[in-house]
Amino acid sequence: MLTLVTGATGQVGRRFVPRLLQSAAAGDEVRVLVRDATRGERFAELGAQVLVGDLRDAEVLGEATAGVDAVVNVAAAFRGVPDEEARAVNRDAAIELGRAAVASGVRRFVQVSTGLAYGAGRGRALVESDETVPGTHLWGAYPESKWEAEQALGSMEGLNDLRIGRLPFVYGDGDPHLTDVMKWAPKWPAMQRLHMGHHVDVAQGLRRLLYAPGAHGVYNIADDAPVTMVDLFQFHGLPVPREALDMDVPDPWHGVMSTTRIRHELGYRPLIPSVWSAREAGVL
């Protein structure tokens, strides 16, 4: 089995690819598409095939998918990029990659998406059959473009084996995401919750989507213990802002995802069930 991984140098990809290589069965191979040859050297040392090119170049995508059995599209553009770039990478490039995969006869396509694609909360944990309701405070070009990519890939003729992994707030393994969150945490109500997932479990979930013979459609990937904004401040040893304590929580379930489906169908169990467990294990 030859698997193409895009977005290999991003925060998720750079941690996912080594784990994928480490767990690969004898004879399985991994190809990564990177824009910078220097940043691809690490993956080559680990045994991956490295192809240098831009995900937004249709000609490169044909070469990248040639002879491939499965694609894992981890590539994403979100915080800090212009809306046009987010749409170009998250939606347009994903669609072109899907078309290239169909043209090359790729049999399996794993699209990495986001739990933000659900939009508004439902007053309960979000499940994969929930329709997207855009327009809430976390909605923007990133979740919208990821959602549009899901829709386009799902209706693409010839892309018959599509698996979509919706990720939570991802952290761990030295990812600065957990520190960066404190830039905007004060703007949230103190009891608003954030669903998280350690990189080790994101990799576990994506591997299960990649290899499970019967997987299909959308799967939520997350840990067992969404945290409140109070938890985050306490975790970082910071005082909780008074204004955050005074804010109402419109929906404490906003952004919290059910992992029942991936547990029951694919056997997923978080190895790092909470951010507190990650700290105790020394894997932040």
C-alpha cells in the first residue's frame, strides 16, 4: 500500500507522518508532498518518498497521486492567513487533489477536516449526522472552506471510498497551539468549553480511518474531557479575568463532539484522555 500525505510539514502533518511510517506494515510506503525540499529531508531519513511541489499545482497533483493506493489530505491554511488563501488551500486544492486521485485510480481518500465545520452547537454533543449551521462566533473562511471541500469531495464521481476526520483543538508534542490559545481565551465566557485532542490521538484516529476496511463518511476525533476556559487559565497558572466570569454561556456544548461513532466502529480510544493526563505524562 502506497499512501500519499499532503500537509506533511504543518503542525499536524509533521507529527502524523513519522507515526504513520513507524506503524506501517512491511511493504507499505508513504509519499509526502512538500513545497520545500529541505523540510522534506527529515521524512526521507525516516523512509518516506519525498515529492517537491505545490498542492495548488494541478500538474504536480498528477505526479503525486500516480501509483498511489490512498491519500491522506492533511493540508490546511487557517489562523493568520487571508481568507482567499484559506479557500485556495482548504477547498480548491482539496477538490483538485480529489480529481487527481480519481484520475490516478486511487481507491481511498482521507480528508482531514475540523469540528468547527458543524458551525452552531446543538445543546448536546455534536454527532456526524448533524447538518452544518454556519454563522456562529467561530465561523469563518477556515471552517467554511473545509466544509465546502467535504461537500465537493462527497459528491465527486469516482471518489467512492471517502473518509473524513473532523479534528478538535489539537495540541501536544511541542505544538505552540496550547500556548497560543491564551491570546483569545479571555474573550470567551469562563464556562465555555473547548474540545481537545493530543497529536498522538489525532494520528491514531487518522490511521484508523486510513486502514479500516469498512470506514465511510465523517468521524469525529477528540479526547474524553473538553475543558472550560477556567480550566485553561488554571492549567497555565493564570488568574481568570473578571469579565470572563461575568459572561453568559449561550451553549456550553458548542464545539463539543461525540466520539461514539469512531469508538464503536473503528475501536478508537484516546491514549491521552485529557490535557491534564498529557501534563502528567510529560507529552505537552
